[in-house]
Amino acid sequence: MDAGDWPQVSPWAILSAAAERDGDRKPRLLACAWCHHILDRLPPSHPSPGVSAAWLRDVIAAAERVADGPAVPPGLKAVELPDVRANDGSAKLPEVPAAAMVRWLTYSPGSFEPALFEDMPAVAERVLASDSAADWYSAFEHRQREFNDLILDVFGPVPAPPSIDPAWRTWNDGTVPKLALTVYDDRRFDLLPILADALEESGCDHAGILAHCRGSGRHVRGCWVVDLILEKM
């Protein structure tokens, strides 16, 4: 299966199956990856009135700590959008797009629902401020495909990923997990082809694992191969 097959396969069904398998860590990392994806493509202006891209990146960083930590950091519980109001005190916008981004990132552990992510591509279009109504659907379709690519990278094969041979982790003084940890901690996704070479030298002959590391698709924190090696799934 590749991203081109997903219009015929419900991403929400895949998210449901994967959440049952993996819990809410990967959905939260998917949300973080998608918000990074949006912010990396913003025009040189704020994503919505009163909200800065730098502030949202801080929220993303906190959410990533939640995904990998045992508890919600105190600072994340206090995250609120800046008050966006007109001069008469009425709400200028009932919900700015950034509010939805924060909601994806800060749901309570154990409360993930696939429907939470259903509006992600549409909100991306609002954040990126596409002004042409005629072009909206094609832009939305493109965002949906980008989102599906991230789902494939984070969740991998459903219902079950392949297993990792323990010998691959111990080969050459732990080269494979050391590389995987660098990829994960430092977002060095450019090292994935090198990780594939190391896996192959360690004895890995799984075509799906090697192809994913060497593929040209987008990789993010939570990539299923890196998570397998680091025993995060």
C-alpha cells in the first residue's frame, strides 16, 4: 500500500486500528508532525490573528515531551490561545485555525479519538490562507495526500509491523540503535538511508523496512522503523 491507495481506504479506520495497537503516543506524534508540516509552509505572516509560529512551535515541543514522557508537563496543562477579541469585547473569530492545532496536540493521555484529526487537512488550508475558492478542493486533496503520507510513516503496516531481530540491535557495538536514536532525537531523517545500510549489514533482509528507510517520502518523529528499533512500539 502507498499513499495513492488511501482515498479508497479510510484514514480514520487506520487510525482507529493503530490507536488500539499503539495507544495515544503515535497519534500525538502524528499531530506534532502535521503541525510542523503546516508551520514549515506558512507565508511570512502569523498563522492566525494574535498567534505566532514560534509560540505554536513551543506547544509542539511540549506535546512531544508528553508523547515520550510518563506524565503531562505542568506547563502544557496551562496552554491557552491568546485572547482574540474585537474592540467591543466580542470574539473576533469563534475559533482561529491555531485553536484546532492546539487541540490536536494537547488532548489528555488516554482520550484519543480518530475523529479528532478529521479536520486536519481543511484547517491546514485555512492556516495557509488559500484565497481562491475555485482552487480550494484541489488544495484540500493535496493536503489530504500529505497527511496520509505522514500516517503511513508514523504507523507503518497495519495491523502489525514486522519484528526486529535482537541481533540487529547488538551488531557492531549497537550501531543500529545508536543511529536510530540520533534520527529520533535530532530529527536527522537524512540518516535513514545510512540506517538502512547498517541494518542490511547487521543481517536485516526485510524488504519493507529497508525500502521505507531508503524511500523518498517524508519522515517524521515517530517513524515506524525507528520506533521498532528503539522499542517504542
